[in-house]
Amino acid sequence: MRDAAGTDHEARPFGRRLQAVCGDRVSCEADAAHGEVHATGVLPRQSVLERANTRGGAEAVVANIDLLVTVLAPEPRPDPFIIDRYLCAASSAGLAALVVVNKCELPEAAALSPQLAVWRDAGYGTLACSSATGEGLEALAAALRGHDAVFVGQSGVGKSSLIARLVPQADIAVGGLDRDAEGRHTTTASKLYDLPGGGHLLDSPGVRDFAPAIAALERRSLGFPEVGELSAGCRFIDCRHLREPDCAVRTAAETGAFDARRYESYRRLRRLYEDLQAAAGPGKRDRR
Ligand SMILES: Nc1nc2c(ncn2[C@@H]2O[C@H](COP(=O)(O)OP(=O)(O)OP(=O)(O)O)[C@@H](O)[C@H]2O)c(=O)[nH]1
Ligand SMILES: [Mg+2]
Ligand SMILES: [Zn+2]
């Protein structure tokens, strides 16, 4: 916990129901007798990134950010579907999003360019950089300046390595690649760093998968900007863009106007959305 003067303290959550996440602003009380600080309450959030739990409910991941940065690299092998789901969660939560390819000095990075172009065409910011060589780091620093940003992505893509370069005074652990096979992650808890030019960066532990909280997802497009735009041409206002007749989204995917892999990603998220909706129970269906 950091106080108004910028000093960090160890703070214990006071009471079992306090659900603070990284980025939260909390009210605190000093317990002078035990030399401890207790976090007693979570202040209202400006924004929150939420993931789905298995019961179809929502779990906060980070709070009070305005920019989501999904980091990928040629190694470990990227899963574009996870990245899509993060991007959907970001647009549904009103956050700007940036897709960053790290380790761009590796020859295999060139193969990621077509996929990066698809995200760029969808309206997301994209960047290639290398924490090893320093290439692209100035552009990344410029894109982050003044923002409260979080780095997300698979374990081993180099989130912490990038933060170590962007925040020179950060005391941050960076790991090897082999740990992934054993399921150990180098970063185990989210942490907030001050950016030199203003703003903040949150490092987060690597993920194997990510499912956005369904209640937070934009219901018609699920947060896919292309689907949001194309759906104006669908015959039915409540088109799910699967097998419905005269669906402009499916037609665009068939003709190549909408990237086929992004459409597949949409279909997978739609199925997950409906499964989670069912898990949440009939009373919670289509609340919005
Ligand atoms: N070749 C190359 N390796 C890099 C680069 N950036 C990071 N690495 C390596 O990638 C490995 C993982 O780096 P981390 O920064 O710990 O990755 P992370 O995304 O923070 O991983 P988690 O904390 O487990 O989520 C380390 O061995 C780094 O040295 C880069 O630009 N090029
Ligand atoms: Mg890390
Ligand atoms: Zn449709």
C-alpha cells in the first residue's frame, strides 16, 4: 500500500470481505499497538478489468487503469485467442488497448506480422520491441506516458523484462523460459510501478488462459470492434452471428472482409459466453 506521500507500507486486509486488487485505492487505519497498517475499505473504482470464474460470476483482476497492454512474443508460442479475449474485456471495460510483440530481435518474430496487422486493422494500437536490444522501447514508452497501464500475457513473454527497462529504478524479478514447463511463474503477484514521465505501470503474473467476465462484456459484439460495425448489416437485431440467415458478420468472414481467425475467436467466445450464462443460472440470463 502506498500513502499520499508516496511511501510504501505493508498493509493487511482488515476483515475477510475486503476484496482489494492491484490498482485499488484503499482507506487505511494505523494499528499503532502492533505497528501495522490495516486496509479497511476499497474506494470507488474508475475502471476494473474482470475475469469470469467457473460459476459465471465476475472476479476483479486490476482496477483504476486506462490502458491494457497485451504482450506476446515468438517464444513462448502465442495464443491469439487469449489475446482476443483480453482485447474484448478491455473494449467492454472502456479501456484503450495495445498489442505489443516483444523479443522482436528473434528471427521468428517476422511470422507474427500478419497477425499483428489484423489487430491493427481492428483498431488496436500495435508495437514491436525488444527488451533485449532496446529496439522499439522509445515508442512503447511514448505510448505509455501519462497512462495507468497494465501488462498482461502468457508467462515468459517478457512483461517484467520490459518493465525493468521502462522503469530503471524498479527492483523486479525476471525469469528463464524453462520454468513454464514446470508451471512456475516468475511474477506471482501484480505490482505497481511509477513511470518516469508520469503515469503507472502494473506488472501481472503470466496466464495460461483468460475469460472475460460475461456481465461486463458488450452483449451484441462481445467487444469485437469488427463485429460491432458489421452487425449493422445483419437481418436480425439480436443476431448472434452464428447460423442466422443474412448475417453480415458471417458473410464478411466467408468473403475475407473479416479475418477468419478473428471470427473463429468470436464464435468461441460466444459459446463460452452462453455456457457461462447457463452456469450463472436462468435468473441471471440476459440481465442487460
Ligand atoms: N530474446 C529475448 N528474450 C527476452 C526478451 N525479453 C525478455 N526475454 C527473456 O524472456 C524470459 C521471460 O522474461 P520475464 O520478463 O520474466 O517474462 P514475464 O512475462 O514477466 O513472465 P511471468 O512473470 O512468468 O508472467 C527471460 O528469460 C527473459 O530474459 C527479449 O526482448 N528478447
Ligand atoms: Mg513477470
Ligand atoms: Zn449477424
